Amino acid sequence: MADFDQELDASGLNCPLPILRAKKTLSGMESGKILHVIATDPGSVKDFEAFAKQTGNELMESSEQGGKFQFLIKKA
Amino acid sequence: MSAEKKLAIIATKGSLDWAYPPFILASTAAALGYETQIFFTFYGLQLLRKRLSLEVTPLGNPGMPMPMAMDKWFPVLLTALPGMQSMMTTMMKKKMKAKGVASIEELRSLCQEADVKLIACQMTVDLFDMDTSEFIDGVEYGGAATFFEFAGETDICLYI
């Protein structure tokens, strides 16, 4: 996994909380900075893709490891 | 970017289960950059109370999954027994907490933080003699014309 600037652990949270928390964290970050999100909600995989597409923030990486979903999002 | 998009929701129901769709959709839409408004009318006004006392009921709701598969064998008439509603509400809240589903209070305050406009139907407030001091701060009051002023320009308009 590439380097990141900030981390958000959304484990145990269900839709739509991981997206809402990510959005909130991204709002406090500068453009070009990278946010690492950890989630356990299986729906978050599609949701983060859709979130990136609609907000213009880039989803650089999306992966799964032992039931945890990891995302790298670059703030637009 | 979709900064210009708009979503309008009419929230008409005042039960715990039906409180979720308007607040989930509105908070998510706001996170996606939508300008969002919810118009609360009739029983939907219950969702604006500072102290929420929302419940779910198995009564007349054949689609509701119940513990021990009671929805399959439990006589429908008995779902009207005193205490059933509060029991089902307690169980539902417990399950939601265990599954990491946000509370209505949390989703509602996330909506407010994200500048989702909450409008209460003035006519219903008058009809039911509701005490607006029991509603959360930041609620605006208006009627059908107020709703259309925004709804007429939206990309998505939902009646829940």
C-alpha cells in the first residue's frame, strides 16, 4: 500500500457512515493529500467507487485483506 | 463534480424504520455534493423532535423479520398484544447498534452539519397542535409552495 497522509478507521460502521466519515475527513485535508480508509462494510467497496466518481476525489486503491476493506483516496 | 445537483425528499412517516431512508439519503447526497432539502409532513414531523420516541411495529407488517422466525408462525392477531411494539423496537435498536447502523439522532445531526435544509409543514403543525419548541433548532416552516420552490429545480425528488 502506498503512503498516505491521514487514516480513517471506519471498521464496524455500516452504510452510509463510512462514506460520511470519509467525506468529513477529506473536507479537513488539503488538495492532493491522500486518505487511507479501513472499513468492514462489504457495501463500502462499491460505495467508495461511486463516491469517487461523483465527488471527483480519486480512488487510487481498493483492496481487501482478511475481511477488512482498504481504500486510498486522493483529495481533489 | 456534481456540485450543482439537487435532491428534495418528502418525509411522511413517523416510525423508526421509516425514519432511516430520508436521513440516510439526505446525508449521503449532501456528502456527494447535492444541495438537499427534506420536507416533513404529517407523521414525518415526529422525526424533528428533540427527544425522539420512534418505534417499529410488527402489526400489519408481514414483511418484518422477527426473532425466532416469529414472522413465519406467530399468529398475526397476537402482534397487537400490549408490549409487542416496544419489545420489537428494543430488539430492532439493539440489532442496529450491533451492526454498526447509525442512530436516527446521529444521521439527523450529520444532515444538519452538511447543511441539509429541514422544512416542517406548517399546516400539519397547526393541524396536530404540535409544540414547535419540542423540535430541534434550525428547522424552517413552510407549505406546499415553499416545497415546490426548491423541488421544481431538483434532479431527484423522493416521496418517502
